[in-house]
Amino acid sequence: MSIETTDALTPRWDAAGLITAVATHAVSGEVLMLAHMNADALARTIETGEAWFWSRSRGRLWKKGESSGHVLRVIEARIDCDQDAVWLRVDPAGPACHTGERSCFYRRIEGERLIHGA
Amino acid sequence: MSIETTDALTPRWDAAGLITAVATHAVSGEVLMLAHMNADALARTIETGEAWFWSRSRGRLWKKGESSGHVLRVIEARIDCDQDAVWLRVDPAGPACHTGERSCFYRRIEGERLIHGA
């Protein structure tokens, strides 16, 4: 079976040992945040049902909400065709963005300008 | 103004000159695919209203659907807090995945196994 058809979880880690993870609100479908996972982060996410990531800037594993309390409870986790991206459908305990916004994607692109909000 | 509060589109390209882009179905909210954009791909996407990406495997710019016809018409484009990820809400002209699946995320993760479908 190829990586596209296998029923075995066999992530295709990049050179840094990471895959990309996108979290959406399980009810509204809003994209909340995008981050990265190493093998440990993915394993902990699957085991605990809460989202763990690898922080590239801080160089360490982190549980989303570990300091803010705004954890992401994972309702469903999916993986893409070539197994280098994960989609988490989550129930967020609070704002997903460290800025306090509900989603990190709080600005719309209009040409070269950004419009805050919907 | 910081990168988080500015109203100027100033993407934070990675070492390879790329940002991550996630495309969701504008109506259903389903995550369709995840890919990468360089500056040219982002500019063309904004100008044309159809999704362009940078193929890391092929090392070239590509318009999604250029061969299949399954273009992604962009309803709305948003950017995240640190401007290294773009969220496209799209109207897809056909299956978004090269496998023929509606979405690239056609498998659910259950422990170490993948379940095809919903």
C-alpha cells in the first residue's frame, strides 16, 4: 500500500522532524491556528485528546494552553494524502491566538492591505 | 505597528521563501488541502482570485487545477498573527486532492490506524 492508501499512521516528517498541523473549530469550521508537530507532539495529542505542538521558535514541546488554560480538546484528527499534515477539529477552551483573538487569522487580505475582523 | 497589528501585508517568509497556506471549503468549512506559497504564488492568488502555490517537490509555481481543471476560486483570504500562514476560503471546481478525493484529509486518525472516510 502506498502512503496515500495505507491504513497505518506513518507521518512523513520533514528535515526538521516536523509535520504541519491545522486546528479548526469543530462546530463553526473556523481555522483557529496553524502550528507544527514532531513525533512526540503527535503521540501526546493522540493519547491525551488535547493538542500538543513543537515550538520552532522556543525549540520545545508545548501543550496548547499550558499557561493560558486555553487548551484545544481534539474532537477528531485527520491526516492528509501524503501524511505530512494533520487536521485537528477541536473544541477550544478559550481564544486560540496568543493575542487574545479567537483565531490567529483575524485579518482579511485585501490587495496589499489587511482588514481586521470579518 | 508590530507584525501582529499592522494593516500592511508583510508575509514572514521562511528560509526557503515560503509560507503555509490552508484551503477550506467556503461553505462546508472542510479543510481541503494544505500547501505552500512563495511571494509570486501569493501575489498571483490575490490578483487572479484563484489559488496558486509553490510546489516544493517539483520546484515550480503551479496554479491548482492547471491540469485537472479543479481550480480553487478564492472567496476570502486571511493571514495569521505572525504572517507566516494564509487561510483561503475557496469554492472548489472539483476534488481538491490529486487522488480524486474531495479533500486531502480523507483519513481519520484512530490511535496508530487510519480510517478512510468520515
